[in-house]
Amino acid sequence: MIYYVEDDCNIRELVIYTLSQSDLPAEGFSSGKQFFEKCDKVIPELVLLDIMLPDEDGLDILKKIKTIDKMRNVPVIMVTAKGSEYDKVIGLNLGADDYISKPFGMMELVARIKARLRRKQPSSFETKEVIERGNLILNSKKHVILHEGKELSLTLKEFELLAFFLKNPGIAFERNHLLEKVWGYEFAGETRTIDVHVQTLRQKLGTSSYLIETVRGVGYRFKG
């Protein structure tokens, strides 16, 4: 079951109808209060969450989701009219798995949801492998990445993207390829998702930010 928190009745009903017709059972809520009341009874497989809500905004709802043990790993896609990079970065840093900006195409929304649900299966990153690249150490079994001996505080997608880079040093990847490998998209999605995650990763890597190189006209490469 997919839960969609959106105060605009017309948008909410259209999305719920489209998802249901795409074999994705969904239920809509106009407020965070209604949403959490239902979550007490049934935990969703995925949450679509608007930022601009009348009482409690979507970012506050996202913070609460990540503090509830039984909901912490539920994928969250932010659905918002806000297009600024700042809002997207805040949402991703709080643990959102993805975002899609209004107005959006229904087929793209359905494709993103299906891709995200596929990614709920055990990840290829979760192996016993330990990889060391300079002052970075990836321990996939423990699901941690150490930088200069200290554990990095990463969101799930930041971890998976950095782990992918660490496992494939020296190779230049196009943004669409990274979307497919890390996010599971099978189409040319919104590649700004990659740029935002790379930006936050570089901030968290600090003095080692240079390891993620921008390859002009291509995408990104981890300096091997």
C-alpha cells in the first residue's frame, strides 16, 4: 500500500486513481495527523509526501517518519511544487529517497515508484566485502563508510552512491547510468537528483571531496 499526503483534493484523487489503475494500491491523506493515525494500524510500502501542507509541512512529517523504528526504512518520495535546490537538499539530507517536482507526468511518477519499490529488495551493496580507497573504508556488511577512521553520517541513497563509486574507481559514469544502477530507474529520469547527492556527499567528505570528480560532458568519476 502506498500512502500519499497531499492537501489538494484534486491532485490527491488523480494520483490515487492513477496508481490504483497501475496495480499500485494507494490511499490519500490531507494532513500528517490522518497519515500517522493510519500508520499506527498499517505500515505503507512507500510514502509520497508533499512539502506544502497547511498544518504540518512535509519536512516535519519526514523527520517524524525517520524517528519511528517500524517506519525508518519505508521509502519516501517528496512530491512538491518547490523547485529550489535548497528544499531538495534539505529533504534528501533528512532521509528522503527521491523527489519529483510539480507539475509532473503521471507515467513518470508511476515509473519512479515502481523503481523505488524494486530497490527495497536486498541491495547488491550488502555483501561481506570491505573496500579501502585512500582514507575511505567501505564495510558493506556493517553498512558503514569510514572517513579518516570516523563513520560518515549518510542517508541511504548517499551511502549507496558512494559505495558504488568506491567499487568502481576511475570509471566515468553518465548521470543516467548512475540513476539506473543506484536508483533503479530504467529511463532518463531527472538527473538533478544525482547532482544534488554528489553535492551533499562532497560536503560530508570535506577535505576528500576532490575524490568525486566532475567529468565535463559525461557525469562523475571517483578518483582511483
